[in-house]
Amino acid sequence: MTPQDRKQKGNIVVIDDEPANLDSLAAILTEEGYTVCQANDGQSGLQLVKRGLPDMVLVDVSLPGMNGYQVCASLKNDPATRNIPLILIVPNPPLD
């Protein structure tokens, strides 16, 4: 991708408790022209979303404490954030 191709596409909040996942997603999305904010738990993620009203939220379903489903419910119940697109990240099941 050339610098001319890197036009700002939008802001995305990524919420995941695994640093490797956060780093990978942030690198991919940044390379594609998105601005990425990261949080490693549900509560911090909610604060980021409410403070910045991003264009999209990616959230891991298996967060400690407040899980991804609870984050989703909180965002969808708030009139200020209910229309933000949200993608739930579901981990792959272990291979036997």
C-alpha cells in the first residue's frame, strides 16, 4: 500500500485481553488506514467508546470481568452508542 492509498478510513476501538491479538489487529487495521484505539478489558473499552464514539468496535467475547457480550449489551442499550457497528471476536475452539 502506498502512502497515497492510506487515506483515513475511520476510527476503530479494539477490546481484547490478549496483547498479541491487540497488536495484530491494530497493525492490520492501521496498515489499511484506520485509526485504532485499544483496551484490554471491557470497562476500559466502554470508556474509550463513550469518549470517542468510534466508527466501529471489535470486542473479544471472552474478556475477564465484563465479557464481550456484556460490553455489547451496554453499548446497544445506550442511545449515544447503540448505532455503532460492533463485531464480536469469538475464539477458535481447541483442536483435538
